Amino acid sequence: MKSQKNVLGQPLQICCEKPMTGFTRNGKCESTIDDSGLHTVCAVVTKEFLEFTKSQGNDLITPRSGFPGLKAGDKWCLCVGRWKESLEAGYAPPIIFESTNESVLKHVDLEVLEKHKYQK
């Protein structure tokens, strides 16, 4: 796979390996042709986001078949559409720019992302 870049135009960094994230479960929010959900936003999930996404039918809290379940503070590659939906509902979790795929910029303006940049 071609080396991918983040929203800063630099090499895409690992989002998280514990738990292992990414559509291909390699820790990176890479964009692949097989990923129709576009799991390209590296977010630090919040309790509010987890509850919101569960209410929308995407339960990321409950462990199941190899998936450990997430808790507030975990990093995870989110679908850009779900992140945008959570933004509109007021629950968008902060994102890590170094690990968020540049393809996200086709769906969300950098100025909007800046307002949700993760601050360590």
C-alpha cells in the first residue's frame, strides 16, 4: 500500500495499537478501497460520543468477538461520516491530526477540524 499522509500533509502516524484500531487493524486510520465506512478519523473517544454512537446503532462500548469495547479516553479510527454526524449532534470527540488521514479533508474543512483538535 502506498504511504498515506495525515491532515497536516505528513506521514500518517499510528492512532492506537491497544486496542488495535483501523479498518485493517494495523493501528492506522488508512484509507483503503475495501473500507466503505472510511475509518479515517483518529479520535480520542469521550463518554458522550460513545453513548451517542450507541444510540445510533453503533455500540463501541460492549466487548464482543475479539473487540474489547471502548471507554472514554481510548483512541479509535472512526468513520468520517459518523464523526460528522456526531459533530452535528454536538458530541464530536477530539481528533489527533497526526493520525487522521488526509482523505478526511474531502469531507470536513480543516477549519472545522481545528476546533476539535486533541490537546494533550
